[in-house]
Amino acid sequence: MFFVIAAIILTSCSSQKKYTDFDISYSRSGGFAPIYENLLIKGNSAHYSFEGQNKKIKKDFKMSAEELKEIRDVLSANSFRKIEEDYKKVYDYISTTINVKNGENSGIKTDASFILEKDRKKWENITAVVSPLIDTRINN
């Protein structure tokens, strides 16, 4: 009985690792009819999950060196670390959060309280590089 319980605990702990061990994380959540969407990238491996709108999707895939370079280049070109968030509170809104754990662009930014007007185009450029990746890898 002890071995069964130990196996269950070890299995459940290791399944959560992919949600904490990543280089780049892109997530969207919230809204009136809540959704939860995550794209976690570690090296060239990616894990995508989506829950909401009566859908539940989970998919693991490999990213090419070109795709990773494009993401990193867009982060650098748009000065990810220097983007400033507003302090207004927004409710019933699907917010986007990007977390970069290493490199010159490391930081966490979210539009949950909006992005300052002066940085909005930079934010849109960064989020725009992820959407086509999700569309081609997941929605096809």
C-alpha cells in the first residue's frame, strides 16, 4: 500500500514540473467566460495547453531553431524588459502574461492592467510572434 501511495505522489509531482521548468512562458487567462491558455518553451521543446469554450487541448511539440530565434529577436527588438505596465484594474478581460526566465530579456510582463500607451506597439509586436506559432502547430 505504501508503494502505491508513494508512486502516486511522485507521479503527480513530476507532472507539475513542466509548468515551472521553462525558458519562455506565454499565457492567456480570464474573461467573462474564462479561458486558460499556456505555451511553455524549454530549449526546443514546447508544451501547449488550452481549457475553455468547451475545449480542452494539450500538446507537446518541438520548435525549430528558426522559431526560437524569431521569438528571441522580437523580444530584443522590442525591448521586452523596458515595457511598462499600467496600474489600472481591469475585470472580465482576457489578459496575456509573458515570462522570460533567462538571458538579456528576462522578466515578467502582463497586460492584465494594460500596457502604457508608449509601449503598446512593442507589446503587440511581441504577442504577434506567438499567435501564428500556436495557429500552425495546434489549430491545424
